[in-house]
Amino acid sequence: MLKLDIIPRFALPYSPGDFVAALGALCRRRIVSPAPFDALFGAGEKFWAGSGRQALWLVLKALRLPPGSGVAIPLYNDLSVSTAVVKAGYRPVFIDVSESSITMAPASLAAAAGRFSAVIAVHLFGNVADIRAICQAAGQVPLIEDTVHAPLSRLDNQELGSFGIASFHSFGSTKYWPAGGGGLLVVRDAEVAAQVAAEAKSLQRWSAFSEWRNLALQAAKTITFRRRLYGIIGVPNRGWAEKKAILEPELNHHGIQRHHAAVAVRQAARFRRRVASQRQNSLYLLSLLQDLENVVLPAEWPGAEYNYHIFPVLVADAEERAKIRAAMLARGVDTSQLYSDVIEHSRKLGYQGGCPVSESVADRLITLPNYAALSKADIERVALAFRDALRLCRQRRQTSDSLLLAAG
């Protein structure tokens, strides 16, 4: 497969119009208001933040829990969640996930009752967590929804983020809402909102140099993810870029950058259309893979409507995952394995076992391209590449096992 025709693992739909809006924002002194998000996220006071993890840190600080209090989070998750919990002065209480949704398992949360003073329910990959059962298991403690991956995902026609006291979003460069960085916190409790407003006053402004530098890096990353350049630039440099965490947010005391806020507001106007297109692609991809055996696909459960930010698939084990990824890349389809190091990281924060599903998921999960810009033919190509890679991998393993058995 030609390097000029590799399907990137993720999309980065940061348009020339977004870049122009960013330039205009850097020529103005004031940061735009987050008020336009009322049309998407409804009631609740809205606060800009420097990142999604900073938004979480702000609301955790606003809860005023006793230092060292336990905060329940799913073990399999982005490392930024546990980082924010620790930075807020609290202690992560790790909860297992459900294999079918890869979100917090209510039974595991209920089993940890008495060990936590707040709960963060993460709607990972846009999958809908069983939020009603989680609320019941949480009891009277505050519930925060991490909707970074799940804007416009729904449960029983109610949008996620409206079940807890607060929710937060991220505009990082590879998130569903790629404004280049920044975050948004939506608070639905008046007392907590007042505390957040007080905490937010301590956030500092970025220097003009930092903002211009970040915009230049965002432009470079956007170009790298263009289809015709990805195989030449993106694939060879992705390991280096990931290790250096280029454009990845840090938990610091700087607020949102002017151009991030402006682009996030601009992208809001087309966001529903893009989610609808991505969801359509994902459901088609799901239909092309649904007959596969011993593979867990992101199928919606009754009442849930995923935005399909990311298309996660669980295969047999880490070895099979590595071989499938290599075979798919050889066929011109790039994939990713997300949060595979979360178990090791969490052990440093006190995890001592008890979440077997999360540990298994970290070894087995692979994500397939499914974004809105892909054509029907592209989705069919992704499905065929996965099916062929899976079949070849399992045939070889079966042959190897038969030879070992015969030799024994």
C-alpha cells in the first residue's frame, strides 16, 4: 500500500477557517464568552479552563472535601483523571469497568461504598456509562461526569453531562472537538459554581509568545494528519511526537488561550452535523464487523446513543493486538492502542488489584478509524483490513498451536 494512501488513526478537522478565527482572536485582547455553548449543553454555569483536566481540577477543588478524601474513578481511563484527583489533594479509588461499554461498572462502585467521597463517571470513547445505576451506587456523594469523549451522547434521550452536579469537556487537538486546546466546565449546582468562580480567579493568562507558538504547532499537526501526508510524515514521527506529548495539555495554572476559545465557539456551529456523520460511519463499520467471533465491538446498549468519538475493539490478547495493528498498517490503515500503560501508572497511585476487567482491556483494546471525513469506501476498507488481519493472525496462531501439540 502506498504511503500516500494511509488512513490516519484519528481525524483532526481543524479547518483553514478555524485558523483564520484563531489569528483574529490573537489580535483581540478579550477572550470570547462561553455563552454560545448554552445551545449545546443547556442549563448550568459555564467556565473556560486551560484543559479538560484543569476543568476537573477546578470542580474537585470547589467540592472542598477533606484532604486525602477518596474519589472513585474507573481504572481503565485517561491518566489525566487520576492526575487531577491527586493534584486536587485527594486519593483515587479505582473502580473496575464493564467489558461491554468500557465504562465504570456500577457493581464495582457499589462494592467500594464507604471508601469514596465523590465519583467521576467517565463516558469513555463516547460510550454511554450506566449513569443511572452509577448514581444509585454513588448514593449521596457528588457525581461529576467526564464528557470529554462524549459530547452529544445520550441516554434515554437525555444528553450526558446532565446527570451529575457538573461535567467537563476538552478541546485538545485530537479530541472530538479539536480547537487545539482548552476546556469547558459546566456546573449545575449553584454553591459549587460559586466556589469554581473563586478558584478560577487564580488562573493566569498565557503570554502572547506561548499563544502564537501553540497556534503554529497546531497548524503543523493539522497538516501532518492530512490524508496525503500522514503516511510520509505522521506515521514515521508519531512515536516521537507522542513521547514528547506535542500539544498535549498540562495541568497548570494558566487558563484557556484566546485562540482556543474562539475556535471552540466557531466549531460549535458545525458540531452536531459532524457528530451525526461520524455516528453514521461508525454504525456502518459496526454492521460490517458484527459477525466476528471472540471480538467485543462498541455496540450501543438499550436506551444509549453513542457519539462514537472513538471506535474501540477488544481482541484476544496483547500479542494478537500487536499483530493485527502491524497487519492493518501494512494494508494502509493506521490504528491505536490507548491507555495501555494505565495499570502501571495507577499502581504508583495506590492501585493494588481488584479490577480484572480493566487490566484485561488495557492489554486487548485497539481502535479503528471511523471519523466523519471518511467515505463509505474508506469504512469498507477499514473493515476489510481488520477482518483480514484478524483471520490471518488467528490462522497462524492455530497452526503454531497445532505444531506445538504435535511436537509434544
